[in-house]
Amino acid sequence: MKILVTGANGFLGVHLLLYLSQQGFSVIACSRGINRIPATQDFPYYTIDLTDASAVNQLIDEIQPDVIIHTAANSKPDECEQDKAACILQNVSATENLLAACAGTQTHFIFTSTDFIFGENGPHKEDDTPNPLNFYGQSKLMAEQKIKESGLLYTIVRPVFIYGPVLEGMRPSFLHWVKNNLAQQKPIKVVSDQQRTPGFVVDICRGIETIIRKKASGVFHLAGKDIVSPYDMAMAVAKVLGLDAALIEKVTSDTFKETVIRAKQSGVFIDKARDILGYNPVSFEEGVQLTFNQA
């Protein structure tokens, strides 16, 4: 079984490639720019701009993947709001190009979406009515609709605030930002009035592996089982690493000027994934321990 992972240089993309190859799958990577995947494994790698339809057609014709895991996206809400045309190209047109290239095939198309397609009043179930509060969420919802209309075997996965080990070449995550500041005795301000269900990256990789093996179709929420705020996350980092929690100041989201509206009560329910996929994520504190190799 050949699995093509788009956005292979991204956080989830890299972790998926490493995880799925360890499970014995034949994985192929594609992303913009040079290969930045840590050199622990040797993957076939293709540099590609997914907004170029002819390049996408050529890639799919050459590889003929059994499964595509489409993680490539502009997932920065601020950038999406500032340049909506570029956001549509990267999040919608690129998806359309992949779908068109796979038309008439048996390819299993797996798409990583986001809880940002919803508004307030989370956590949300898979069939809750979408109500995106920002253009990033709108663009991902548009891509979801294109996938549902494609006629392909598809699975839409909605993770939330993915975290985990930061490997070579990756940008520091929020958790690592907390760790680095506290380790240097720098005080930080962290919001406490936004609720999320952050997902440990290896749990999400396991969930996607099960989707592939079962050919499970439809929509699945893959996230954590705990509802926590960024302040709770920061406190967990301090606890696990033995750092000074007194340096963490609890503030509200009004403290920071945001150009993008973000839900205060967000996150997702994972009951469907538990029932159908046997999805059983770690607690947030366990995830932090695993992130920093403290388990």
C-alpha cells in the first residue's frame, strides 16, 4: 500500500511519515521547498506546489497512491485573514487539484481539517452545524465540502491544537515556548478563558493508521480527552518539568490584541472515534510527559 503525505515538512506531516513507516507502510512525501524531514528515515520526496494543477496531475499519475493524507495547508489564521486569495489557493484550490487528479480511482482521500470550522459552544460533535468565526475556518470548511462532493472514498479528520515532540528542523511549539521561558526564569502571560481539547500527535497518527487499515470513511474527531485552557497547558508543562509555575500569569484573551476571532469554548468530542476506531488518547499531562521524554 502506497501512502502519499502532503505537507510532509509540517509538524503532523513529519510525525505521520515517521510513524506510518514504522508500521510497515510504504510512504511517499511531498511538500513545498526542500526536504526538511529529519534524516532518521529515507523517504521518496517530491517538491511540489499543489496549487499547480498540471504538476499535481503528473505527481498522482507517477505515484498512483492507494491513500493520500492531505495535511498541506496554510493553518495560520492571521495570514489567512490578511490574504484571503492566497488562503483559498492553498486550502481549497490545492485540495480541488488533488481530488481532480484522483477522479475515477480507488484512492482513499484522508483530509486533516480543524475544529475552527465550528464557532462557540464546544466541544462539538462531528455532525454539529459549522459556524466558522474566521476565514481560516471558512477555507477548511470549503475544502471539506469539495471532498464530500468528489465521489472518492474519503475521511475527514478534525484534530485540535496538535502537540508533541519537536523534531530536528521543526519550529518550537507553544509547549516548548512555555518551557524555554520558564527555564530562563522569564515571566509569561497565558490566557485562561479559551477551552480546547489538544491532541497528542502520536495519538492522531494512530487514529489515522486505524482509518487506513479499516478504510473507515466519513468524519472523525481526533483530539485529546481533556478540556484545557492554554493556562492549564502551561501549568502542566511547569509541573511535569519541575519549573516555576509562579512565573505564569493567568490573563484573559482581552489582554492580547487579536486580528482574528477565535472561539472561547471550542474543542471536540471523540466518542465516535472511540467507538469505531478504538481511539484512546492519553491524558494531557501524559502527553506533556511524552512530549518532553519525561514518561
